[in-house]
Amino acid sequence: MKPSYIKHSFLKIINSMNYDPSPFVINPRIDFTRKRKCSFKSLMLFLLSMENHTLNKEIRQFFEKFSMPLITKSALIQLRQKLNDTAFPYLFSAMNNIVPFKKTYHGYHLLACDGSDVNVPPLEQDASTCVDSNTAGVIYHQFHLNAVYDILETRYTDILIQPRAQINERDAFLTFIGRNPVPGKSIFIGDRGYFSINVLAHLLQADQPFLLRANSDDAIQAFLNRFSLPDTSEFDVNIQVFVTRSHKKKYLGDPERYVVLTPKRTFDLIPPDDKNALMELSFRLVKFPLPSGVNEFLVTNLPSKDFSIKDLKELYHLRWGIETSFRYLKCNVPLNSFHSIRRDFLIQETYARVILYNFSLMIVQCITLPAKDTKYQYKLSVSDAISICRDFLIHRITNAEIEKLLCRYLTDIRPGRSSPRKKRSKRYIALNNRA
């Protein structure tokens, strides 16, 4: 598959939306029905190709490239508010269908689920995005981007945006499972923030393959504390428990066999007033030490005959791909550089950034580098590829130039390389402080 095919197919989707924009606008009988300086297609491409400059500079760069009359910021805002909330989700979904999901591990697609906080411009009356900082009297405004990422295809399959004060990653996870667009068998891989009895029950009832990290047995109120586990550095055991809302003595007195739910505990599969139901949960629990000396606990329903402890280690290690993608998404696309304080516009831009990332990585995946006898193997530089593919999308780079240009920017592959994770707070880039 060639970059030119991916671009042509993507623009074909936008052209079809432009031909009949009525499903994607607020007022179908009025919006984008007359010839304007900026068409529906031009608006979509403009939002997809925005960088981190001031809005006036973004407008000049885009419209001068196509020799189109410049529009004002006010006109652009009026155009953006005509879009409804289905336009970009539709484009996101349709674009993923351009390139089929083919790469698998032991016959399974690998889908990592994780979330990342995104700093957004402050809006005083928006309490749903407010987050207290470590500095007294200082608050942040954030969205939480929940995402599913195909590790082997290196692109996002689904996203869900939540205001930071209303974050619920476990509900988002269950939503992703229910609407998984990837055909065939998939393994959902999640960090410990996604593990709960409710999530576990949903996964097992749906017979959905999964691999979740659980809190270690020395954590306060850790689920694993109830079990008598082998006193070894590494083990692989099968666990069977029954979940109930009944508080009979035989259930309360045997925590290793029964999980007794409190009245307020979320468990969708047993109604709060049902004291008779017993739901069986059978799963596999694996423990192994990390090089740092910390013990890792993984919960899964993958069969041990097909997935050894070594395989599970590798699978969970591959989950780090979504963390790397968040870095590219924020720093190179760049997701943190918004051009409005309106919350509906922020969602538009978030989708646009993720779509541009997917478009870029689709093109990266279809380019094969020639093998060379060097100390390290090399791959395309993703950070450079995103910038190049943005220009390719809006015709600053031709079909004949794209592959040669991408292959100029390589980075070495060093298996096993690691460094301490740097955690530092980062504020949004102010609208009046851009180049």
C-alpha cells in the first residue's frame, strides 16, 4: 500500500462529506448549502492541519497555500460552530477503515487501553474541567483522553473524551469493549487503574480476552489480599471466587472464596436488591519480579497452554506503545496547543489531532526500509513523519517526494533501552503566547 493511496482514500472520505454535509452540521437545510470562501472540505482540512501558531497565522498559512481568500477569525468561528458532534467521530472511524487491521500476536489483535490528561485553556464557569494543583490557590483545567491503541498497527481505534472532574476510566473501558471496531479476536491490555470486580465480571461474561495489571498484595485494600498465594517470586495460579450481595455469615467468613459487595459498590451484573445471586469469576493470576525488584501481578483469562508467563510479560511490556503515542500526540501533533476556549471546539481539535496522528502512522507503517549491515537497526522518525505527513495531506509535498523525504529522517532501534519516567506538570500553551 502506497502513501498516495492512503491520502487519496482519506480525501475521498472528506469529499463525500463535503458533497453531502447535512449529517454533520447543526442545521442541515442551511449550513454549507451556499458557496462560501471556506467550504466544508476546506474547514475540515484546516482543522486537521493546524499546528501551534496563532489563529491568524494558521489561517494565512492554509488559505494562502491554496490561493483562497483569507477569512477572518470571526468567520472561522462561525463556520466551526455549524459542525455537529458527529463530524469528526465519523471521519475518525471511516479513516480507520482505509487500512485493515491485520497484524496479530498469536492470532490476536493487541489493544492497549489507557488515558492521559490534556491541559486546556481555562474557562471560569466550567467546573467540570477544574483540577487542583499542588500550589495553593492554583487550578488547572483538563480533559481526560481515554483511548484504545492497536499496538501492532500503531494507531488509535477508539477514543472517549471526559472532563477531568468527571473522569471514570473503568466506564470508558467498558464502553470501548462494547463498541470495539477491530474485527476478529482482540486482547484488551490495561493498567491497574482499569482493574475492578465490575470490569472483571464484564470481561469474563463477554468472554473477552484481556490482560490487566492488579495492585500488588501489599497495597491497602488490594483485591489480592484475600487470597492465600504461593510465597514465591513467580507463580501462575487459577483463581475462582463468587460475587454476592448477601451478607450471610458463610460468605463474610470466607473472603478467599466469596466477594461480598457493599450496598453502594458498583457491580452492574447483580442488582442492588438481589441477595440470592452468586456470580462465579474464574481467572488466571500471574506474578513475576521486575528488574527493579518490584513484583508485577497480572490478571487474565488467556489460556496458559498458549500464553506462558514469558508471553504475558512481553504482552504487558508492549502496552508501553500507547504511552509513547501520547507523547507524540501532545508534543509533535501537537494536542496541547488549542486555538479556542470553547469546549465543543476543543473536542473538535482533539479528534483532529488523533486523526492526523493515525494518518501519519498509517503512512509510516506502509514504508519498508532496506536492510543494512549496521550496528543498529533503524526506523522512521515518528516525530519528523508527523510534520511531513501534515504537509503531505495539504499538498505541500507531492506523491513523488513523500517516501524519499520520510526515509531521510531515521532513528535507531535499541531493544531493552529504558530510562526513568519523568513526571512533571505542564500547563497549556496560552492563546496569546504563540508564534
